[in-house]
Amino acid sequence: MRFKILPTDSTAPDPVPDDAATRVRRFDDGEGDPNCPLCHGQGYAVTPTLGHEPSTHCVPCHGCRAHQERNRRQRTMSAIRPRIERYTVTRPDLTFETFNVANVHPTVRVAFHAAREFAASPQGWLVLHGNVGTGKTHLASAIANANPDAMALGLIVPVLLDLLRSGYETGDYADLLDLCRTVELLILDDLGTERYTQWGYETLFKIINHRYNQAMPTVFCFNGQIDDLDPRIASRLYDGDLARDLPMWGSDYRRRKRGNRQKD
């Protein structure tokens, strides 16, 4: 018996298996790192043995891992940024450069330097509280403005609760609640400035307790003392392993500005 040898095209590329049972999914965005020497940007590699073995997921080199993480973060930011811009109340003009530390109470100066350290590497919780008009909101906004690439959401607590309550009708409740619980950096301003309903306390506690359990970067601003807050929330703000307590005492800077204008 004689066998017929079929001609082969040595220039034709090896076919890539497309069987759903053997094909492994590529990276989340459909590509690997174009500079990867293993997959050359395909996200998968074909075993170089006789025949055509099923394709396998590329064992990522460092470049592929970094590429995958960058794309994951970009997708997350693209999805979450519109929601942040919709709800946040942080002011772009409130920065560390525009915060005047001259003639302020020593505790305000301590809080200023602590806020700058926190902004450089947001970790744990920062608790800014004390007298009215000592610059708590200014420092909180400055932290957000110092991290333009971070997903930072700043909210006035009474407004947040109103948004969540109306969210039952608009369909935004679950979306906003999830955003508050998971956003990279959350700023809660005017915490405890009014009596909340039982629903308000429970909703606020859900957000704070989730971020407490996950040790997610959070900034709190409110007038008065920590003991003035709901005991469950106060207990978590007192946790020195996670939260840094920064009382800010002194006179109202708005009144000082008005006095300076009158002198002029």
C-alpha cells in the first residue's frame, strides 16, 4: 500500500483552536501586554508541540499583570466617575495651598499637616471635628483635590440621606449605597449635625460599618466631640488602630475674614 503525501504550506500560520471546550478566555479587556514575549499581546499562548495543542492562558509576565490591572482600573473609573461627579460636593478651589495656617489654634495646624500626610497616601480613617469654622471641610476637600486620579466621593451626610431616601423612587438607592460603601476614598461631611430617623441611623451605619470592616480610606468631618455621635459610630471612630482623631479648636475663620475686611 502506498501513502499519498499531501503538500503543506510552511508559510501558513498555525491555526488557533476555537473550540469552546478548550479555548481559554483572554484578559478581561481582550488583550494582553503587547510587549509580552510570551503571548505578544494575545493573552493566550499555543503549546509548541507536535500537532496543535489547545491554547492556554498566558502565564502572565510582570508586564501582563500590570497591563491587566491598568485596564481593570480604567474600566472601573470610567464606570464610576460619572456617578461620583453626579453626587460629590467637594470644592476644587479648596486646596492645601489655599488653607491659611497663620494665627490659627495649634490643633488646626496639627490637623493640616496630618491631612497632607493622609492625602499623600490615603490609608485608614481621618476624623476632623471641633469648633465651627476651623477648616474641617476645607481640609477634606483638599485631600480629595490632592488625589485627582483617585475615585474620591465627598458628601454632606444630611444631603446623602435625602438622596438615598429619594432613591427608592428614582431607582438610585442601591447604586448610591453601593457607591458609598465601595468608593476608593469617601468623605462624610457634617456627620451628626442633626437628629436622624432610625432609618437614617441604620443606613449611615451600614456604610460606615462596611468601610470599617474593610479598613477603607474615609474622612469624617463634624462639629463637636466624637461622644456626641451615635454610640455605634463613635465606637468605630475611637478605634486607634484605624482612625486618627484630630480635634480642631479655635475661632471661626469666616468671622476672622469678615473682621479683617472691616479693618481694611
